[in-house]
Amino acid sequence: MGFDENSLNGAPPALGEQILASLGAEPDTLVERLRAAGTRNLFAARVDAPNGPAFVKVVANTNAIHSDALAAETAFTRQVSHYSRMPVWRASGSYRAQGGVRYSWLATDWINGRRPSVPLLGADAERLAVLAAQVTPSADVVTNVSVFNLAKLAKDNFHGWKLANAQSSHLQSLGDEVLRNWAQAHLHKLMQAEEDGPALLKGSSLVHLDAGCHNAFFDERGPEYDRFIDWAPGRGPQWVTAVNVMLLEAQRRKLYDENDDATDGGLNWIVRPPNLALTLPR
């Protein structure tokens, strides 16, 4: 019962005591360490707290990237937790051990349920699409956390077809002859789409740029309790979250079947930037 040496993964017992006390839990409260703890976490656990089970994740400042990411996630979660479909903050804190190592932790509501099925088909696909359509907070609710501005990303980075028009050799990089011929024939339309892209991606909605099956949970109580987790927040039109669901599923299928249709690389880069980690402003 409580946090033991195994569940703490080398962290001091006082850290476990702090977490339990912050959740209003007794020292002998049931704690289950989770094996799939995530790549950034020192450990993760399920805690049977008095007001409902909580999911707890812990990082150490021995890895500054992981520590900063959890600080940003904590700030984000506290700001959005009263909106539907969002993670619910329960408690958070930090503990400095002898020797100077600081452990930071975040506790959120435990979700009794499952992730969508893979491959994403049928009823699960429809349920995930409904979830994506119902994530509706404004991006303005998030402060002091970096949020990707999709219109700016499009303006700064979506200019490959203009380059191809200026430098014909750029088209050769497409590799496939059929694709090169098609792009040459439609180059002016592609350039116009590039020109229109920033305007199409303007919006004030808070959108999830990593909204795949791996970051969604279907609650056993019903679809109205489903949630997205591990947010990579962006500012743009509300439909971007749903597009990310489709792009991620298309990418997954492409990994297992090279003949499956590829997603558009330009759109994918804009609505799913390469570095999706939550960060605090510098």
C-alpha cells in the first residue's frame, strides 16, 4: 500500500508522501505503478484517492527537457481543466531531495476506459471524430504556455510550390515522374493554394496537433466523458483537430502498407509541426 520502493523508481519516500497528502489520501492508499509510463516520465502511477482515482506522472530535473515539458503541461492543464473534453487537474507540486535533485509531479483525473481501436474503423472512428469536433475552447484561455499559430506556420513555411515555379530543378526533387508531371500541370493552382493557406488556417480555437488514437481515451461511462490527453496546443480553425486524427491514421497505415495513399506532406507539416512538445515561453 502507498508508494513503495518499486513504484517510486528510485525517488525518495518523502516524494510519495507529498503526493498522497496533496491528493487527500492516507499513507496506506492503494498505488499502482504503470508500466507504460511514457518516454518523459521517471514513473507514473494510479492512486486511489478519496475523491476518485488519479493519474500521477513524475519527472526529475536531471533531464531539463522533460522537466520543462511537465511544467508547461501542468500550467496548460490547470487553465483548461474546467472545459469539457480536456484533462482535469487534481494536484501538482515538486520535491527537492538531498543532493539537489528536484522531482516535479502532476496528478489528473484517472479515465476509466480505453484508447480507440487500431486500425481506426467503424464506430471507434465515428466516436473519435465526434470527440475532435467537440473540443471547442478558445486558444485565448491558455496563457504562459507556447501555442503554435498555424496561420503563421503556413506563411513562414508553406512556399515549396512558389520555389518550384522559380527554380524548375526543384520539381526534380519530387522523384516520381508521374507526380512531377502532375505538379507541373497544376503548378499555378498549387501556388494559389499556398497563397491562400495562411488565411484558411486563421482561427481562434484551441486545437490538438497530436490528436491520434494514442492521445485519446474513450470513457466507459459514455462518449460525453471522452477526452484527449497529452496536448500539443495550437491556435487555428476548429477543424484542425479532426484533420490531425485523419493524418495520424493515414501515417500509421502508410507505415504498414507502402501502397497506401500518402498524406500531403505540406499540409501535414503545417498542422503537425515537427516539434510538438509543450513549452513555456522563453
